[in-house]
Amino acid sequence: MDDRTQQFGAREADGIVRCDACPVLCRIRPGRAGACHRYANREGELVRTDPLVLLERGGAVVPFLDNDWDGSALRPENTFVTAIGAGTTYPDYKPAPFIVGSQHAGVDTVTVVTEGIFSYCGLKVKLDTDRHLGPETAAVRVDGEQIGHVTTAEYGSQMLSLGGVRHLTGGSKREGTVTCRAMLTLANRGAVEVTIDGGSRVMLQAGTAPIVNGAPEHRMRVGCGSATVGIFAQQWLGHADEVIVLDDHITGVLSEHQAGKCLGMPPAGIRVRGRRSTPGRYFQVAEPGTGWGGTAITDPLSVIESIDPATAWPGLRLLLTSTTGEDALWVELDEALRPVPAKMPSAVQAVVDRIGENCEPALTSILFMAGAGGSLRAGVTGNPVLLTRQVQENLVRVTMGGAPCMLWPGGGITIMADVLRLPADAFGSVPTPALVAPIEFTMRADIFAALGGHTDQVTPMEKVIADYGATARRGDAKSNPWPDAP
């Protein structure tokens, strides 16, 4: 057999080209693309189907540039080469597809550009809602396949953990395929509907309001019930004799709360259900749900366990509200100390409205999380641990499509990035299954040399613009810090 047929990317009989961009090793016929649609056979040559994305500092966004644009408008000092459309290092024996030399403020810099194939990756999803979406650790599913789970709720938000190697490769082939497809859609800002075992049906899309069981969320709560009582206690003083703020986590009762005591409010004698924690703060007033304050309560008066006739009085004015102000009820006690709904006074309504004003818009946030493993680091240097150490010491900046990354402490290069800060359509996939994501390592040229970088592969920025400017597309730098700035 001819040695060339054993080489990755080599031509075979009938014009077929073997793709070396991932472990699938597609054999691509002329004029066709591989399984990932990212590589194709163009006249017997393996080519990347998507254009390289260049960021221009201060430039306008041009979704896909016409071929008659030759890149001449780009100045090297204002251009950053992202890894979107760059290609990969697989099968890992070769340097990164682009190692670009440039200058920033007179300092020689190097940016190593690679599209990483990530089996070890996932999405962290933050949903601004106090609605109960499902029990903690409950399975999150798409098309019946588990793609993740509900994780610990945070202040005013529900959290999901999606993807990861367990779902991509540790289950059935269909589970991996469904997980990869859902993650790719979400990472590229698309919408995916998920179902949660024992919980809700949720529409996820980065930068939009969560849609829970078909109803869009509007507000992220101003705080827990106790915090809401404290924030607005002064404004309720003199207008209400008691305020109960329903919350799945900490329900607040104004007259018992320290804020009410400091304001000199007398006890109202209204006892709420649940476990009393500290004065005016109650846990477990109801089961979690999609009702008032993230509880299962739809009738707010059901939270009242008892009314003490020795303390309460006829005409007592009581406000019940949620932590977002979207639900509120005004009642007054009759002669038999029974709560009777009444018209809410304008002064009280103004405070309820102010609760809503202080709630931020409910959004869905999605962060891509991955570990940069051996193949990515080998594209930079033959001694990968040196790159890891320089990243950990903040001597090497890691970006994804030019967007900043949060680096986790500890070993390795584990990063997270907000998908909304990357240029559009920054992510791809391969059918192994795995996601493909851009990653760039930027450092001073002397640091690159010191860590054993592939210095013989450095290409000046001017040459990259000359060679690829005509077919590149210009990405949106947004408000991100400039990637190669000190």
C-alpha cells in the first residue's frame, strides 16, 4: 500500500480524502462534506467549510463577508484571530492550526488558536425564577434521554447542570447524540425544551426569559421573604399592621421580624405554618411549587396556621405578597378575626409595585464549561505542563472566540465562558459525540519561547490577514476586553 494512503488527510482512490479533524476519520468523496459538515473535499483537498473568524477592535459586525472583501481594511494591531473556523490539532501530534505573532503596545505577543474537541464539557444553566422546577438531582431530559440534572438552587435562581462526559459517552449512543445536539443548540444561543422528572417543562435559551410550563417568567425575586421584609419594612410602617412575604425558602413576617421590632410594631398574633427559624423567619411553610413565592400555595391565606384572639384585633390590616410582587392580597380582620379580602390602599400598592421595580428581568444564562486537555496543550508546546502552570500564574490569557474565560483554581485548565459573549455560531460538534469549541492562548513571545512553544510555526498577523482576509468573517468583539491586551 502506498504510504500516502496511511497518512491522515491523504488522498485515496477515486479522489476520496480522509479527514483528520477528529477520531471519526471520515472518508470524504469529492464535493461532499464529512459527518460534522465542518470539513469537505474540495477538488481533492481537505478544507474547512466555515470561514475563519477575525475580531476587529472597534469594527462593525458583518455576519458573512463577501468574497470581494480582501481584508485590506483590517490593521494588524486591531485584529485578533479567533479559533472559530481554525481547525483542530487532532490527532494531536501537530502544532495548533494557527500560531499568530503580533504586537500590542510595542510588546511582541503570540496567540495559539485551536478548535478543541471536548468530550469533557458541559453547560451550567442559571434560570432567574423562584418557581420550583424539580427536585434537586432530578433528571433533565430531551426526547426522553437524560442530558443532565437539577443542581443546587442559588439566590433567586434555579440551576441546571447539562452534558458532561457521563451523558456524552457513558450511556447509550442515542443518549450521547441527543445530549450533544441539545448542548450544541444551547451553546449557539438556540432554544431547547427540557422536561424535569417530577417537575416542570422548561424552555431554555440564553439571554431570554425562562418559560416554565408554557408561561414566561418576568421577574427575578428581589430577595427571600425575610430580606423583602427588611428592605421594605420602613415603607409599610403605618400602612399595614402585618405583612407576610411568602417564599419557598424563608418566609418573612414583619411584626415578628427584627426589622418590625426595631420600628416598634406591636405583635399581630398571626402565626404562619412552617418551622420557625429566628423571629419572623419561617422555613418550609409549604411544599415547593409554581405558586406564590416558589411554593405550591395558590391560596395565600392557607399559610396562616392560627390567629391569636388575645393579640389580634378586628380591623387588623394584613398584606400577603410574594417576593416579586406579582402576587399580592390585602385583607382586614372582621369582628370574628377572620381575614376578609379588601381593596388595597394606594400607599400599600405603591410598595408592592416597588418590589416589582426592584426585581431584575428574569433571564436564562448559559455558561460553557470544559477542561483543556492534552491535545490542546500539545498544540502549544511539547511540554504541556509548562503551559498549564503559566495559565495558572496568569501569564497566559485563555479566551474562547475572543471572549474572556473564568479559570477554575486547582489542577489543569478548567474554564467557563458565557455563550452570549462569543461570536455567533462559535460552537460545532463531531459525531464521536463531542462539542467543538474555540480556544485561544495569548502570551508574550518570550513566555511562549520559554515554555517550549512551537516557535518555528509562528505566522505574522500580516500574513494571516493577507491569506485569509478575503474569506474570513468579522466577529463581534462586543464589550469584551481586548484579548491580547496586557
